[in-house]
Amino acid sequence: MLVMKFGGTSVEDATAIRRLMGIIDRYLPQPLVVVVSAMGKTTNGLLESGRLAAAGLITDARARLGTIAAHHYATAEELAAPTECQSLRADLEARFGTIDKLLEEIAGDGQLTSRRLDALAANGELLSSAIVAAAFRGRGVAGRWVDIRPAMRTNDDFTRAAINFEETDPRLRDLFTAALSGGGLPVTQGFIGSTSGGMTTTIGRGGSDYSAAIIGAALGVDEIQIWTDVDGILSTDPRIVPGAVKLKTISFAEAAELAYFGAKVLHPSTLLPAMAREIPVVVCNSRRPEVRGTTIVRQAPPSRALIKAIAFKRGITVVNVSSDRMLMAHGFLARLFSIFDKYETAIDMVATSEVSVSMTLDDTRHLDLILPELRALGEVTVDRDLALVCLVGEQLKYIPGLAASIFGAIPGINVSMISHGASAINLSFIVDGSRVEDAVRALHDRFFADPDAETFEATSFAASA
């Protein structure tokens, strides 16, 4: 049994959806669950319409919504069976009517709350999944639209809700057991869920990957496939290094590090449910389905490659706290970190000396509240517009001369923080945001001039993101 997740570019129009169905045909009649994202750019368009409504520009908001609706109607008409076109159009019109009413509410009080953001954004997946399910029925396959929200239970932290697995897992098993009965092909949504009170939530941008992994783990599937618009996990971002190569196989730990530290192919949380159940995850290209993607497993085969991939994350903020009270003291760091805990703000990297601490953040939503409390502990400075570069490989902690090789490749670029040894597979450092691309290119030239053929293969890219 498989879970197959298709991203926005894989469902962006009728041509892409036909390609998706052709991929699915290769795996039938074995049991499958299909998870889809919103059609390309739909989520951004819906959120833009909400912002326009909140600004009092309801006519512009409706015009933006009308453009989205027209694309969905045209795609549905092209794919649905003639006998179903009218009913599918009515279903889509009803959903767009609901969205229009929400825009009217937003315009009425000018409030685009996080709850309303989720109510808007969730419609992208609900619309695309209805069209994909109908498209399968138009081909004679028993496509069954499945609303994931009653089963994907979350808390009420709108726009970044956390999953309640104790409730979710049994609900998912019941939901999809019923949907798969009689040879049905369930088509459901990523990214969305609901509170125990039935309020629609989202689990963060990119959360469709995470949804697919949660479903796969709950059902105990043989494999989770993530279909996107590149051939797999690459040695770095091909938009910066066109000569990036594809990894054939990588470990869960390595892939998780890459996802967390900026690689765009996977959502950072995707691998957690799969890791817990040791379910392989395969990242594939829906535009080149004949190419086997990157397989992510518990333990990757041995490799001669020193570095397997380079990820980076822009928009990093470094917070520095200096205080003589740290000297020979205990409990200082606990007090400092408790402030970040209070405001639910994650720290990526930490560097300490006897009297100072530096911390990197990529979530600065609560920084204005955090800083006054930090100043009670010592002198505080903030550095913005930085970037984190992360190199991932096997047992990097134990390789003599590794740091010299890395930093020797970027002699003209200032490095302000280094993390090495805390993880056996990750070496990370901070550079100015304006120099991150130079650093990534230089490092890729140093470590991927002659890629290990057992670990990597050349590829071509169809990335549009």
C-alpha cells in the first residue's frame, strides 16, 4: 500500500492532472491514497484576496477570487466526465460562494485573523482534491473525495496547528479503510485539519508533505511518495548551482537536517512520522516519472562522499546577550532559554563564551516581546538579514581537517557563528545574507567537483519554484 502526495505544480492545470493520473495508473490496482496540494499559486491568491478585503478593497478581492474560480472551472470542465460536469461545477460554485461570504465578513470589520487565514487557505486543497477525484472518475477509476479535516485533529494554533496524534491516528485508519473499500481510490488534502470543535486549521506552509507522512504512518503503508517538480533531493539548490546532482539514497537523519536547515524539497516535519514507523520516503519528479527519485531510509549505504548536500536558510536573525553574571554562574542559560520558551520561539544555533551567548532565530514574530526580558539579563544586540549555511554528510564530527577544507573554500566571506560537533552529520555557520549564494557556489565547487557515482547521479531540472 502506498501514499502518494502531489504538490501544487503537479496539479496546476488539466495537463498536470492528466500526468498525475498517468503516474497513478502505473501503481494500480494496489491500494493507494492520493494526497494533493492546492493548484499552483491558488493558496497565495486566496490569501491575497483576504488581504485586499481587509484593506476595504472588496471589489479587487472578488476580482482576484474570480480569476482563481475561472481557472478551477475550466480545469474541471476539461477533466470531468460529461455526466458529472454540471454537478462538479455546482460543488465548486458552492465553495467559491462560501469564500466570497468570508471575504465579505473580512471587509466588514477589516480583520484578517489567523482563524480566517486558515479558513481561506484551506479551500485550495479542498478545491483541487475535488477536481482530481472527479478526473479519476472520468477515466473509469473509482476516485473518492475524502475530507481529511474530521480525522486530522489539531490544536487551535491557527496557521501552524500541531497534530493531536492520539485522536488523529485511529480516525485516519477508520476514514481510509472505508474509502478504500470496494477498490476505491481516496483523494484527499494535505496541509489542513480541524480542531475538536470543528474549526478548520492549517499545519503551516509546505504541510502537505507532513500530512502525507502522517497518513502513511497511521495506515502502516509500504512507502510514502512525495511527487514534486525536481528529480529528488539535490546536492544544493539548482537555481544557485545548475550543476547540482541528485542523491540516490539518504538517511532519515541527513534528510531531516537538510529540510530543517533550508532545503525546499521537503517540509521539515515530513520525516518524523515516517521515521517512527521506518517507512521509506521517495521524492520523485511528476514531470519525469520514469526517473527514480531519492529514497530516504533509516540507514543509507556507505558513501565515499565527504559532503552529501549543502542547504541554506535566509532571513536569519542573531540575538547576542552579554552579561558578567554568566561568569562562573549556574542557571543563567536556563533563565535565558525560558524566555524563548515563554514565547514559543525556537532557536536554531547557539554559541557561548564565559560571558556571552549568541542565538539564531528564523521566527521573529515575538522578538519585540522577547528583547525587553532579555535586557533584564544583560546587554542585548541584534543582527539581522543573515543566512545559515548547513553542510550535511556522514560522521562529519570525526573527520580531521574538515573545517579547514570548508572555510578554506570561502576565504573572502566572513563567518560569524559556527556549529560543529553538536551533530555528527551537520556543520553549520552564519554569513551575511548578501554572500550566501557566493558561499554555496564555492563550497559546491570544492566538494562536488567529482561526485561519487554510487551516491549521486546527474539530473535535469524542471523546477518552477
